Amino acid sequence: MYIRREVEKTIDAMLKQGKVVLVTGSRQVGKTTVLREHLGTSYNYVSMENPRDFALAKEDSVLFFETHQLPLIIDEVQRVPELFSPIKWLVDQSNERGRVVLTGSQTYHLMKGVSESLAGRIRIIQMPPLSLRELAGNASNPHPFVPHAIGTGEGSSGHGLPELWEVIHRGSMPELQDRSIDWDSFYSDYVSTYLERDVRDLINVKDQVKFYNFMVACAARTGQLFNASDIANDIDVNHKTVAAWVSVLEASGIVKIIQPFWPNIGKSATKTPKVYFMDTGLVCQLTRWTTAEQLSRGAMAGHVFETFVVSEVLKSYMNAGANLRDVWFYRDAKKREIDLVIQEGHVLHPVEIKKAATVGADAVRSFQCLSNLADYELGFGNVICQAPEPYYVTRDVQAVPVWSI
């Protein structure tokens, strides 16, 4: 059964703004399904996974576009960078917008072609895995998450879904929402395919065992400061290799790197970013938490819960086509930390993430750090936790259920 996606409205909006729309995202998040379901009646479709179409696009782009006329969806376009220049020429023949839609599963080659050929003509959407809003059937109004006060009952939209830790453990890949699909086999195949295809396309990994160990090491550190040297020591490679490999994971949509706020604040703030996986199911499979019950009681529960919440916040921005650079974290030399800082212009909204259902005022003591930053205003804050209903922690901070993101 097709699950309606928040990104559909964003795609519609981008089709009215750019001559070309590019939908990127990691493999299996549903890019092709969304486009064929949402645009299939009005757009032609061709995939660069099809050997015949791939060969034609490589050898004769003129004949390719005579065979596949606009408006057109071109799937996995990064496999044929030769198409970017012909696409530029085609769309420049008309003032019509949204006549070409492209998809790709990693951004290295895509962005090179975009910057060289399609600058000023293209709108880019990063599509994440399924969000809680989508799983709850609440995908009609895509909007980035910004902390605010909510009323009783507003955060309960997920009550019809499986228990929260089942959702966290199962992961957010569309195919896995079919409960007959074996969880472990799906992710084992996913990792194998990813190693064989995206990594091979992007970099020359001579030792795939070490790259797999690198992914496991990153998964074990999700929600934590990213220390390349620490990981390098664990898997016996140098830190430059780790830095290059994490760029591959990020380019492929597997992880997101969250930067500390504010990059130019001075010596008082950390310069080290944090790493988050976009799919907690993949984290659990790589780190071998094989059941939701084990996970919820295990040593990684807190970090995986934080990863899940941060990924949901990031999904809300990606689905709405909003700026991911508005999502930060805070940590200073005194080790005062704020899990997320949501920037809304010059207003900074602090967010703490707690696995517990009940939190007190001590959990948000660090929020006041933001009130001392020149030119910025401290906004309303949230503690995202497992509370069944929202409640106030302080006058300007409310604890809210995960489902309210």
C-alpha cells in the first residue's frame, strides 16, 4: 500500500519554480515510487538502471530525448552525467518550468553536473526515509519543526502505530513497513548493495571489510561527537580515510553531520560536529540490537532515541524543502550542552532530547547559555521525550511527546 509522503507538496511547489527538479536521497527511501505515484499520469518515465536506455543515453543523447519526450522523469541520472548538457539545452528552449525531474541516490556526481550545467535552472529536494508524520497518515502539511507550545492531545497522532521502540527498531524504509519482510535480511542486503554500488561509484575502497567496520563504528557513535581519529584507531586506518569515508556516507544520505552553533562564536564553543544516522533501523542492524526490547533496555538506548528524534526533525526540514543549516547543537568549553538549537532568523529555540517520560527544570538549565549570545534572542524551548501528553517544564519550555515533531 502506498504511503502518502510529505515531500509531494514540496515537489509540486518546486515544479513551479525551477525548469528542472532534482530529488536526491539514499537508496530505498521511495524516490521513484513517489514520483511515479504522484506524477506518473502527466510525466513520461525512464530509468538509467535499464541497460538499453542507459546505453542510448550514453551514446546518443539526441535520439534519447527523441525517444523519451518531455515532460520526463529520469531516474538515477548520476549514472549518465552526459545528459546534463543536453538537458540544459532542452529546457532553455522554453520558459516552461518543471519539465524535467531527475533522481539520484548520491550527490557527488550529481552536484558536479548540476553546478556545471544546470545552475540557475534547477531546484533540489533531499528526500528522507519515512517520517512519523507519514506513518501516522499526517502528511498533508509539510513544515519544518520549530519548538512551540502545544495543547493536550496535539502530540498523540501516533497512538495508532506500533509501540514507539518498535518503530525506532524497525526503521523508516518504506519496504519494511510490510511486516512480512524480514528485518535482518533487508538491511544485510541493503548494506551489501550499498557497498557494491555507491561506494564503488564514489571511491575506490580496497578493503571492503574495513569499510563495513567503519560503518559499524559510526553506527555505534551515532548521536555523539564525531572523532575521526578515534574511529581510525578502532578500524586501523588513518583519520584522513575516515574523513573521506564519512563524506561518502553523507553524500549517500546515510548520515547527517550536525554542526555546533555558532561556527564563529570563538574559543568558548566546540568545533567538533556530531554524526547522526538518518535511519535507526540501520543503526540497530549494524550494531546488532536485534529486537526492540533489547534496544530499549540496552546501553545504546539513549543515543538511538536521540538519533531517532534528530532524524525526525531533519526529515521535517527536508520534506518541506527548508534549510538544514538552521539545525545546530550547542556545546561549550564548560561542557554545557543543548542537543539541538533550531534557528528561526535571529531567534534560537533550544531542544533537549530525553528518553524518559518525566523531566524537571534541571534538564533545561543549559538553555540560558543562548541568552548571552549577541544579536540573538532566546526563543521557546522543547524537551522531546516519551511523555504521553505535553506539560510545562518552565515558563518558556514545554516537554512534548515524540509524536508532536
